[in-house]
Amino acid sequence: MKYLTFALAKGRLAKHTLQLLEQIGITCEEMKDDKTRKLIFTNEELGLKFFLSKATDVPTYVELGAADIGVVGKDTIIEEGRKLYEVLDLNLGKCRMCVAGPASAKKQLNNGSLIRVASKYPRIAKDYFYNYKHQTVEIIKLNGSVELAPVVGLSEVIVDIVETGSTLKENGLEVLEEICPLSARVVVNEVSMKMQHERITKLIHDLKQVVPE
Amino acid sequence: MKDMEWDSNGGELLHTPGGVKDTYGAECTNKLKVQSAVHEVLNSYGFRDIQTPAFEYFDIFSKERGTVASKEMFKFFDRGNNTLVLRPDMTPPIARCVAKYYRDEDLQIRLCYIADTFVNTGKYKGKLQQVTQAGAELFNDDSSDADAEMVALTVKCLLKSGLKEFQIEAGHAGFFNGLVKEAGFSEGDTSKLRNLIESKNFFGVEDLLDNLTVSTELKEIFLKMPEMFNNLDEAAEFVKARSKSKEVYKAIERLKKLENILKSYGFENYITVDLSMLSNYSYYTGVIFRAYTYGNGEAVATGGRYDGLVSQFGKDTPAIGLAIVIDQLMIALSRQKLLDEELLQGTLLLYPQSLRDEAIKKAEILRSQGEDIQLVRKSPAKPIEEYITYAKRMRIKKMLFLKSEDEMVIIESDN
């Protein structure tokens, strides 16, 4: 039997995904050891392999066929823009992609002025402003703590994920516009889907039964 | 710690740009072998070779001709300021040739090629920008026999390349097109729907259809698409109860015929039908197919019927084509360990200066018997062992040493 390889986005999402997989009888004991330095984990019995990677790399592993199946947030899928099959919404890690900033920035979003937008997601930001809002903006790519940008005057607004909005509030910012809802998705490599069709569709079908509402 | 500054010593001259690469040694030999095996198969089905220029006017590949996106083409200008592109795909140039050179022919035209295509994909994506393709195009035949022959030919080419496990997926462009026409979706919605179905994102499809005005029957068909695998009779029944589109029925009927004819070739086991299969090239109008195998993330062959393309060049001609993506195929063969990557080849004939005449004569005789002979004059300063290790290093299969006029020693390489 050929191995099926899973790429999971490191962190909370991986934990929740493993819990879901456990409910459908797929376990990986090796992975539960927090101290392990191993990078790849195997379940010989079921012919499965698992590895954790940075969320933004999951689509890359799956597109190029290094992993057959991946679990990753919709934000990463859109931002990376890779060719993948997106087969299941796991309803985990629900949040929204938003334009946020101080309340005073609101009118700049409506009068088409050239503003600066800081984001970890330059592609999503660009697509939203250029193709949906038709507003020319200057996009500044940051790698973290994006909320800081409008506070210190690096940009007028930000495009980022908002879960509860409490970080925004504490820094005097608010959601100005909502771009799209987000959640974790199961993605599958195009070729794996064909070559291991039965195994993968069974797995997706089983997972569907345990996905939280 | 030292800063990351290395003296390059002209080293920057050694690199190729991202996305292209050199091929040499066993890798190159293997690639040429596979290429010529595929080429022979194409010729044996009556396809005759054609070569077209590596670059052409941009318009040949523009949007209406539906090949790759304009952004993904390598573009430049000629002296008259016309936009030129490196061909991203071989089909439009060949369609152009048919309209030009076979204007009055109304029976079959069979053309094949081995050529490099160029796609300007993003950096650091792990994808090649120059890809060798071997392909065939069959014009002036709109029969289902032609569909089946091209699929069978794809199977044959892949088998001849040494590949053992692979699957060909077949669909029909008319299936989706017919449904969309019946539903009356706008161009924008159609392209959204196409993208969602292509990425098999059926919860996304459901969301989108919820927001569009569409009959529940048609919606059921769209949502059922991913499950319409392989049982065409069932699919036909399901669709007939819900759609009135002749184009959709015809698509299913055509796929049934394809399945049937492939039985005559004995290749029915290589084919699965997937009605949710769409093509990224919008010029396809009929049967479309793609071949997949283990070991790489992309299709190793693609093909389909494009009855409308040649007419854009001024000759109304049905056509169907296939392309084997040689570089993808090589990755698959290598990962599946189907290639001899430690390939030893050729013979080295070592001779002392005094025996030059004999050596040249011997080499010619051996060459005429089909051996590859590399002549090396032995330097008196170098011991023979040095040549033996050299032969090993260069992966030369056999070494001959001409000791005297009639004594030749064979030194077999043992690696």
C-alpha cells in the first residue's frame, strides 16, 4: 500500500485536526509526544504519514505532491493561490478577513484616496482593493503584529484576520470592512485525488460526518 | 559570525535563471531515450513531424485562442514593435499551420512534434518554465473513433516510456458548457463556478449556487458532479431527469462511445470518466483527458478536442490533440525508480602513440559494429590506473587497452 501523507499547519489547528481524525479511527501516537524532535510521523498500520509545517507552506507541499492531503486555513489558501483541490470545510478556526483601522480612516476607504495598507496577506489585500473596491492603494507587506502599523503611522489601515476583535479594540482600532469569512479547509493534491481516489474520498466522507456544526 | 559575502570569482556566470535547467549525463540520455520512444509511437500511428518557430506573434496565443494567461507568457518586441511571445503551448501554432498549408484538405491530417514550451510562472514555485512536450494533433476527423484513438495513443506512449501505473481521466467540455448555457449564468459567475469546480470545492459551489437564480434540478446536477465517476448510464439517467440541454446529453453519449471503442484497443482499464473534469484551456470543445501517475503533483499528459480553434485561423476544421509532458514524465519515472540513473555507456579505447594507426582502424571497425568508441592517446607520464579511475568517473562502461598490434586487453568497469 502506498502511504498517504498529511501536511498539517502547526499549532492549534493541527491539534484540533488530529482530534477529528481520531474520531474517525485515525491516530498517530508518535505525534502526541510533545518533546519529540521528529519531523515526520508514521502510522504503519494504516499506511499514513504526518508532518507539521508552517501554515503558509502547507499549500506548497500539497500542490507539488510532497503531501497528498493538507489541512490549512482558507486565508493561506487564497494568499498562496496554488492549484489544489479544496474538498472540505472543517468549520474549525472560524474567523474573518477584514480591513481594520482607526474609525477616522473610514472615510478614506470611501473616497477612493490613495492610502497605505499593511498586511501579512498582500495578495488578498491587493485583490480586494484593486478588483473589488477599485481603489488604488499602496500595499506594505509585514510579517506579524500588523495592528501596530496604523498605531505608529506606517499605514492608514490593515488587512488581517479578526477572530474576536479584542486586540483591535485594545489598540484603538476597529473592523471597517469585512472581506470574507475564513475557516480551516482540507486540501488535496490533484494527482493524489485521482491515483488514490477511493482512500481519499472515504476519508473525506468519514471526516464530513464528524465536522462540528 | 562572518557576513554572507562570498567571493564569487565569476561564479555568477555559472547559474541559469530560476525555472530553467541544464540536463546532462545519464539524465539527458534517459530523457532522449524516452522522447524518442514516444516519438516512434506517434510516428507509428501515422503522425508526421512538424516544427514551428519558438516565438510567434502574441495574437496567436491571445485570450480568444484560450491558452495560458497573458501574464504567464514570456513577451518581447520585434523591431516593428510587434509583441512576440515564446510559445506557451504547441496547439495554436499547429492549428495556424493547418489553416495555412492544408487549406483545401478535407480528410485527415496527422501532425506530431517534440518541442519546448515556455510558461512564465512565478519565482520560487518549484515549477519549470521551459517544458519539453511531445504531442500529436489529428485534424479533419470529428468521429468518436478519433477521440478513442488519441486516448489510446496516450496510453501507448506512456507504456512505451516505461511507465506502468497510471490513470487517464476523461471528461467532456460540453457537459459543463451545456449546463451553464441552460442555467443562463453570466460570464463572471460562470468563471467563478468553473474555478470552484476545478478545485473540487463543492461546498463553495453550493454557496455560489445559493446566491444565483438556478432551478433546483440543475443545482442538483452541479452538486452531484464530483460523484459522477465512471458509471455513465447512471449519470445519464440522473442528468436526463433534470436537464433539457441537448449539449449535455450529447456529451455523455460521446463519452459512452469513447469507453466502448477503447475496449477494442484493450485499454479500458486505464480510463476513468469524471464529469466534473474541466479544462484550463478554454479552446476545448469536446472530449478532454489527462493522465496521472504516482510520484509527481501534475498530470503527465493532457489532451482534448478543439473543434473551434482552427476556424479562428480561417479554416473550419474539427481537431483533437494530445501532449505528453516529457519533463513531468521523467520526474515520475525517476521517482518510481523506472530509470537506470547509474547508466554506464560507451567504450574507451586507450592506445600508446606508437599504435595510432591500429587504434584508429580498430575504433572504426568497432563503431561499424554499433559500439560507441572514445579514443584516448595514453600519455607516457600517466599510469594506466589513472585512466581506469577516469573511466569510472565518467561512467564509461568498458575500457580497451591496445597493448600491441594484435593484443587488446579488456578492462571491465566494476561499478
